[in-house]
Amino acid sequence: MKATNKQYKKAVKLYEDGGATAVYDYAKEIGIDEWSTCEPCEAKTPDCKSKCCLVCGSSKEQNLTLKDRLKIATNKQLQECRSLLKYRQTGKGPFMFPIILKDRGEVKGNTKACITLENDCILFNAKGYSDCVTANDQGYPFLIERYNKEIYIRLYNDINTEDPTDNISLRGARNDNRNKEFVK
């Protein structure tokens, strides 16, 4: 059995709250027994009647028309696509890409976060974190920018300080700094 559109919509909410594991558990609970490989997930995932992945919503058919792909996409996915297209066409942001950070340690859990492309830098924010001058959960505890021909990571590791606590240059990670013995 494949998931219905209604079940897919529920899976989207489950994914936002609990990640892929929550969707896998839901699929087993409702008896979804047709699973196939999803390239973006790099795993076998539950199938939907609309020929997409129950976990990420990506098409599992290689030759779908744009019209077919639009039928599969959720409103949120369409909004994200429009935002990305606008960003690519104009170079003006923001383009926001929501993510879920899963705990890699012994403690189970996850944190909702967002990467934002804003004109000339990359910003990161997460639930429960902010910066000195912005409301809770709305600020950016770190950003990546180009400054004087170098790429920098600016960390705001103290919510009570306006200036960055750390300014990390990626100068040492430039390709031309690689030791010749490591070049293949």
C-alpha cells in the first residue's frame, strides 16, 4: 500500500517536528508497505500514490513533466521554490531554507533551524538562540561573509554582546595553502 495525499500532508508535519524517523514510524503504523529508493534521501523510503517520497516529497519517477511535479509539491515547497527562483534571478534575498538539526550525541532530540541567503552573506538561526539586538529565536548567532577578499565566519557566542565574539578567517583553508603531499 502507498500513502495517500492526506497521509503525505500529515507526514510533512511529522517530519518538521521529528525528522525522517518520525515519518518512518508513521509509515509502519499506517501500513505503508511499498518502499523504494529515494535519491535525495539516499535510502529506501515509503512511497506515495503521487509517486513521491513520503519523507522528503521528491519525485521517485525520473521522467515527470513539470505539471506532474507541481501536482506533487506542497504549498510550502512551492513557496520555497519561488523564493529560490527570485533569489537566483535578482540576487536579492532573503531566501530561507528551514532545516532540522538532529542531536548527534547520546541525547535524543532535534532543533528547528534556518539558513538564510541574504544578498551578500549566509545567516544561521535556530530555535532557542538569538543575538543581542534581535528578539528571541529571530537573531543570527553566526553568519558567513566575504570581507576584504577573505571569507569569514562571525560568531555571536554571547547573547549580551553586540559585537561578534569570534571572527574566523577561512584563509588557511584556501586551496593554494594545501601541502603538495596532500594533492592527488
